Amino acid sequence: MEIKKLLGNFKFSHFETGVWIAITVRFLGMFSFAIYGPFFLLYLSQTRGLTMTEAGMVVAMSSLANAVSQVLGGVVTDRFGRRKSMVFFSGLDILFNIALTFMIAVSTPVWSIAIIYIEEGFIVGMKQPATTAIIIDLAPRQRLTEAYGLAQIVANIGWIIGPLLGGFMFSSFSYSYLFAIAVLTSIACFILILAALKESYTGTKGKTSFHTAFSIKADRALFTYIGLNLMVFIAYVQTVNMYSVFVVNKLGFTAIQYGLLLTIASAFAVIFQYPVTRMVAMRLGDKNALFLGSFIFGLGYLSLGWITSFAWSVAAIVFITLGELLFVPSASSTVGRLAAPDQRGRYMGLLGTGSGVGIAIGPLLGGALFDVASGTPPLMWGAIAVIAFVASLGFLRWFAAYKNRII
């Protein structure tokens, strides 16, 4: 009866077509990245001979470019509208994926590949605020967490297929083939937006500037929240960065086994995301979801310091995924409730920037920890876990201070 209660109040008709298109765009983007992203560090270190610190720096710069561009993307989508922003930046994404496919295929100098990879991250970041703002525009407010839960489900479906396919292709073919698939998915995304998406917000005639987007005085609650979110994402991103090199180089797993680990985690997420999201909506609330999610991240990464077998690695990655199920939908819906209609693009862009800065710091910190402390895994993973633990306590204090803003 309890499971039926958790699942019983959901109807697809609660969400407009535009919400489903935005969710599909999220799936295509995540599927594309899940094929090549988890293996980029391995490509740079194994195929092109960079150290882990150097490879981590490249990935960090790409993530940082993605983070910074989300603020710009938020300003653009509030000023010119959601659909126009998505069409323009999806078109640019196609061009950059084509360029990367060609450059990797002919083995151009690694610095040139790094530059285009970083620029591609910038373009992807520009598109993201419009996608998330559409969900806030069109989803019923009382079902906003559910809408983001569904977006997370389809993203994890991408992670089921992507890493397994990517691991097989990385082991069997040139890395350029992984980017060739990204070209096809980005074209499909562009066609879907152009043909089916209607405008949910046409833009504002008022002044929209970076000064207002970055002004801490504009909303101190938002910027405090973003700082806590940043800390969590430093830990969260390790599954596609330091963890990949750790299990392959230190534990002796194959790239296919690493892809299988991510696929198992994603399958777990797809099965349990909606029941967990319903539990958050009905009982836990966003405050407890954010606290427990970040705390579970800390425990999960701490456990990696003592894991040596594939079976225990499966258990650890599933436990870490439980933290994701709790944390990610509530992180987005909480910001959605803070924002006025003409600020949604900027607020979601700033949230993406905070997450992106954490994603940028993550591989840089992870690479440095790997180079310095890989001989002592409990120390290496313990440093990551402490960051998540501190953030979990910070969310409790944040909700206590700003509970009147979250209705």
C-alpha cells in the first residue's frame, strides 16, 4: 500500500508538451556526454600521454567555461526567450562536435583538442538555463520537484546506455567515434527544438545585465545556496573523473567494467528516482532531501577508500546514486521557487554556474589528490567526503534562515 501511495498520484497530463520536450532535450544532451565524457580523462592520459593533473586541468577548464557561460545563457534566455536561445546554441553545439570528431580522428596536437573541448563546454552551458527555465515556466508549482525528478530519470536513462556503449567503443575503436555519435544526437536535438518547441517566455523588455545577475545584494539567499550546491558538486562529479582512473589504474578494472558500473548506477536511478521523488514531495521535503543527499554522498565516497573488488564497487556506486536521487531534483526545484518569472533564466543559470564551478574544481582537486595520495585511498577519498559532509550541515542552516522564501 505504501508503494502504491508513492506512485499513485502521478499523471502525465499534469505536464504540458513543452515540459516533455525540455526533458527530451536533457536526455539527448546527457546521453551524448555520457558516451564520451567519462572517458575523456582516460583519452588524455592513456592515449595522449598527459599526467592526471594536466588532464584534470583540461577537464576543469571545460567545466569552468560551462559554468561561466550558464550565467550568460540565463541572461540571454530572460532577454530573448527560451526557444530562440535553444535553437541558436544547439546549432553551435553541432559545429563544435563535428570539429572535435575530425580533430581527434586525425590526432591534431592535444592542446588544440583541449581548446575546442573547452569552447564546446562553453556552448553547452549557454543552452542549459533555457531548458531548465522552460520546466519552471510550464510545470505546476506544486509538482515542480516531480518535473525535475522526471528530467533526472531520463538523464539517467542516458547514463544507462551512454557509458556502456562508450566503454565498448573506447576499448574497440578510435575515441573520435564517440564524438561522432555526439554529432548525431546534437542534430536530433536541434531538429526537435526547431520543429516542436513553442515559446514559453518571449523575453523581457526591461534591462537585463550581468551586473544584476551577479549582484549578491540582489538575493543573498540564492548566492548562499549556490555556494553549498557548489560544494556538493565537487564530490558529485568524481564518479565521471577521479573514480574512472581510480578503478581502471588502481583497482585493475577494464574500461568496459567502469562503463558497466555507471550503467548499473543509472539503472538503479531510473527505477527508483520517481518513488524517491514522491517520498520527498509527500514526507521528507526539500530540506531533508538536500541534507540527506549530500550526507550520503559523503558516506559513499568515504567508503571507496577501502573497496578493492568489483562487487563492493557496485554497492558503493549504488549508495552514491541514492544521494543523487534525493539531492538533484530538490536542488533545482528549490531555486525555481525562489525566482520571479522574469528571473528564472538567470536564477537557473546562476545555479548552473555554481554547479559548474564545483564540476570544474572537482577534476582538478581529484587529479591532484590522485597524484599525491593515490597510494592512500582512505585519505584521497576522505578529503572528498569531508566537503560533502560540511555542505549537508550547511543546508540545514540555510533552510532555517530562509524558510519563509520556500513555499
